[in-house]
Amino acid sequence: MPKKINMSRERLRRAVECETPDRVPITIRLEYAAARWAGISFKDFALDPLKASNAIEQTYEKMGGWDAVDASWTLGTRWSRLEAAKVQFPGVDFPEQLPHRVVDYPVMTPEDYGLAVKGGLNSLATVLLDRLGKKIDRSTSEEVFISFTPIYRHWDEEKGVPVYRGGMVRLPFVQFSMWRTWRGMAHDLLKQGDKVKEACDAVLDEAITIGEKHSRIVGCKYIFMPCGRASATFLSERLFLEYVFPHLKKITEKLVQDGFTPRLHCDTDWEPFLQFFRELPKKSCILELSPATNIKRAKELLGGHMCLYGNVPRSLLSAGSPASVETYCKKLIDNVGRDGFILANDDIVPYNARFENVKMLIDAGKKYG
């Protein structure tokens, strides 16, 4: 007897390869809204991966399901244990009613680019974590991802629902801009641009290796690439081509070569740079756009070359009506087309989103896609 096809996986495959599936695949990046709807505390959602997964699963079942889930159950553990950043958590640093927040703080100094050049990405991250009072060694991140594996298997094997986030590869420029803050990075570009570029070059291969290793541990081929701080909102074309694009190209080529699907998370304004994405691997990447980029224009430039993903606005999910969500989704599908497109919310479903609005996104995708 022929093996039954998992239609969600098949829809995603066809979308990534710029083909037309039986209907447009639907993905939801769901975080604290799921906690609110499931009646668990924001603290538990942030810091207990199993409770977070259970909350997402409750929403998945109540809404009739969609095609792929983001691994949002990993967020609190990653931010609290692995990220060199000051992070405040609900129920720990402030009352329960708000999501965690990342404090804009320059944990990295201008002199630390030399540490990156000399010792690499992990060595620098260890120094920065130590400054924040977080103790970590080279095995810690692997242990963390091993602890996530049973949840991935539950979704993928028991429920048959693809998880479309394994490891993560940040562009070196984006990573340094987070550690330095954007103000610090702007200063560095003016004062020591050559040192910034040297450090970015030095850590590139290691960043790819880490992201691939984490993805292999959890058994997920999708690798998340947050790119927002490299957009035209922040950089001129000259700076983008000098500090970002060569690395973006190399990362995506290596990931695709190794069997992974890059998720280029490109919030903020990318329209002036979209032309360059035609140089990235064809029919192999997902380009996640926010409403700050004209997705119809993106389809004109990249249709048949790259799968587009997006981009129902956060504001519509929290302050709109089901009818307005339905109208937006129908127009979005009509404008972008059913080939090489994934219908999704913009970035993260806001914590105060209305249940009926998010359900309408899903229902509209099934109806019009």
C-alpha cells in the first residue's frame, strides 16, 4: 500500500519550490497569546517548554489546525540561558500580564571585535555571557537543544505537524548590532568599519556550523535567520552590499547545500534590496516579510525564484475584526498568488490578539488559498 502523503509537509515543500500546492500552506508564529487562551501564566509559557508546547497544542486543536508550528516553546530557555542579552521575564522581573522583554544594552564593547577575530563566535559569546552573570560552556547549547527534542518529536511524529524552526543563524552583522546596540554599531561603522568587517568575516563559518548542529539535534531542516537590522530601514545600499550581502549569500548557499531550508526573517523595509535576493539559491529559501515591505512588489521581483511568507499585520489580529482579517487574507492571496507563497501572521501573534481573528486567518487561508 502506498505511504500516505502528509499534506502539510507537501504544501510546504511545493511552496518553497515555488510550485502551486493544493492550497496555500498556513503557518502561525504563536507565543504568549496561546498562554492567555490556554489559561497558563506567561511565566510558565516563557520558562517551561512543555507547558508552552501544550498551550500551543490546545490552540491548534481549537482552531482546527494549520500546516506548521514555530518552536515557540524554546524561546524562554534560549533567551535565559543561551543569549548574551539582558532579558526580563514575566512573573520574575515584572507582573505576569506582559511578555518577556529584551533590554537594549551594550554587553559588547568596541574592543571586543578583536576577541571575535582571535577566538571566534563561541569564545566571544562566553565572555559576554559571563559579564551578564550567565555561566555557560560549549556543551550547554547542545544540552538545551537535546532537551527540546521530545517536543519536536511529539509534533512531528505523533501529531504529524511539521515544526518549521530548528536552529538559528544570525548574520554576523546582525548579531554584533544586537550585542553592541544599534547606536553602538553605528558608531563602530564610522570609527572602525574595517574591524567590524574583519570580525564578521571571522565568525561566519562558526555561526553556520552552530545553527546546523542545533537543527540536526532536534531533527528539523528549517533554520531561522533573523535579518531585520540589515534592512534599508537601517543601512544604505553601499553598507548592505559591503557588510551584509556577501554573508547572506554564503550562509544561504551553505545551508541549502547541506540540506536545510533557510527562513530569512526580514521585518522592517527590504524593498530597496529585494533585487539582490535573486542571487540567493533558487527555489530553496523562505522570505518572511512584514507589512513594511510591499509583498506584491516582492512577488514581481522574486516570483518563481523564492517562496514568500507573510504578512497579516499584528495590529489587525489584536484590534481588527474577523471580517477585516478575512478581507485582508483574501486580498493578500489574490495579490501574491498561490504559487510559492505561505500565508502567515506578521512576525509574532501579539499577546493580546483576539482568538477569533487568528482563527479567521486560518479559516480564510483554507477558504481562499
